[in-house]
Amino acid sequence: MNELVLKRENYLQKIAVWIDKPVIKVIIGQRRVGKSMFMFQIIEHIKNSNPDANIIYINTENEEYQHITDYKSLQKEVNKCLSTSKKNYLFIDEVQDIAEFELALRSYLSKNQCDIYVTGSNSRLMSGELASFLSGRYIEFKIHPLSFTEFCFFHNLPKNNETLLKYFRFGGMPFLKHLPLEDSTVNEYLNSIYNTILLRDIAERYDVRNLHLLKNLSKFIADSIGTFFSSLSISNYLKSISVQVSPKSILDYTDYLKNAMIINQVERYNLIGKKILTSGGKIYFEDLGLRNVIVGGFKMNDIQKILENTVYMHLVRQNYKVFVGQMKTQEIDFIAEKDGQKIYVQVAYKLSLQQTIDREFGNLLMIKDNFTKIVVTMDDLAGNDYQGIKHIHILDFLQKENLNF
């Protein structure tokens, strides 16, 4: 467990306060974002404070646990490991592969037999009937790919523009630490993750037969970061390349990609009517490396899309609820809300043209409240304020944990 020295401290601090509390700790995230290693870090943390802790660890993807297919076989496996004299801690990796697992978890929780931790690669793990069944008995933690700061730490790289371009190019999957950061090797690894997500988390789970359509849709979405989502326009595009599909199928397949946590759909918020708009929104990827391999590789022509995706994910990692803002015909890239506070963010690659300056700062000046307003760019001269609006270089923005200036 050499990777334990590379702790995800921000996540560990959040979950530490819930250790030994009578709720199920549910750790979700896209495949290969480090959920298993994070689980080992929790185990290490528990063992440090309680050396006599009885740790029961089950990884449903390991061959030795292939016999655990439903809640009854899960209970049989766990029961033979329970201690009557020590505190029991139950850890289950990829719990969604066990049919009706919630029946076993609820039983152990109600009897106070175990402190329970589970991971899953599907965002619907705790939704619908399952959420009702375990209502008030679980708390969810989402693990994301590495932040830029974590990327620098994992790869022992300086926080500069050269490293930032590597981050844009390769993304933040933790296992990349063990690979040379060069295109062919990284792309081979990321393609294997992508194919696993398509086959295991989508095709098998939802009985999807048309993988060709799924891949074409993924590519279209990956190439359309920062544009408003329309199932009709996607359907028309696919028809133009001889792929016949209905808007409903587009919505279904998009939901599958969201449930597998490869993409996030951001709702629109009308600043004048102060309400969330149910149609449209924009889509951003959890990991830029995966996004890049889907479109055929990193391209500097995509830098605006990549920059916008990076800013979005930094806001999400800071636990903001993020919306796309609309004000009459004007657009605000992001409205981020947390603890009753708001941040308005515009994103631009460079402010080299006056019309770009007028748009990015002008849109924010139209908002007549006192919440923080930021323009994030890659301009070398970033750092000066304009009528109370902050102009921040992306490197500085990604290193800030407190965005309320």
C-alpha cells in the first residue's frame, strides 16, 4: 500500500467525523478515481486510533469474492468474520454488484454490529427506492479525480504553466502516478477505463445493445463542452452521420453517462426570474483526460472548453452547487452557491480583444448584488481588479480553497 503516503487529506477530514457514527458511509465516484485506495486510508486511520479494530474488507471485483452475488451470500460471508469482543468495521468495494445489498446493510446497522463503509461507481446507488429504504441511515461522499494541487503533489511537479498543460492534457486519474506522462501510454490506460465504463457500468447495467450510438454520443458531448445541451440538435447531428436515433434515446443514453459519473449536467438559473430552468443546461466531464481520449486527443484549439471544464470541477470540489447563469440574452458561465453565499464566475482563455473584455466583465457588472465576481483567464497580466471584479489567473484560482475574497 505504498499509495497510502499520497493521502486525499481533504476527503479524509470530511469522513473522519463520521467514523463510529451509526450511519452507512457511502463513497461514490467514477471508476478508478481512487475510491478503493481512499477506503484503505480510512482503514489505516481507524487502525491508528483503534489497533484492536476488526476490519472486514470485501471487494466484489476480486475473484475470491465472486460467490457474493446477493444479500444472503453477503451476510454469510460477513457473519463468519464478525467479532463479539472487538469493534467491527465493514468495508465493501463496488457494492452495487451485490443484489439487494441494502437488506444486509440495514440489518447490520439496526443491530449495531458494524460501522459500515461502501463504495460504488453509479450515482443511482443511493437514489429512488434505495434512498427511501435507508432514509436517514446513510451519508454520501463523492470522490473526484485529482485536483490540480493534488496532481502536482502526486507527480511531484511544480505549480506552473507547464504542469497546468500536463493536467489539461492527461487529467487527474490517480494511477497515472505510476505511468510516464506521455500520450501513448496514458491514452492506452484511459481508453481501458473508458471501455470498462461503457461495458460494465452502462451496457451491462442498462442492457444497452447499441454501443456504436453510445460512443458517438459520448464523442459529441465531449466535443461540445460549454454549449447548451439539446437532445434534438444531437439527434439531428447523429442523423447527419447516418446514425438514426430519437431524442428520447439521446436523453436515456445521456442519463446512463451521468449515472456512471463520467459527465455532469449543469442546470440553467434565470437571474431575473430567480428560478432554475428545467431545459438545456451544459455538460462537463469529471476527468479531462478521459474527455480528451474520447475526442481523439488533446488539442490546443479546445483550450477554452478545457479551461471552462477545469473551473467547473474546481468549484464542485469546493462543495459549491453550480449553475449556468442566464440574464436576458446574456450568459454567466457559473453561479456557485454554498452556505448562503454566491460567486459569479466568467471564464476566458485570453482577454486580448476589447469585445471579449466587454463581454466577460460587462456581463458581471449587470448583476447588482455584492457577492464575489471573478473573471478567470490564462492572461499573464491577470491580477488587477476592474470595478470590483477580480481578474484571476487560472493557476491562482486552482490553488484557492476559499473563493470568497
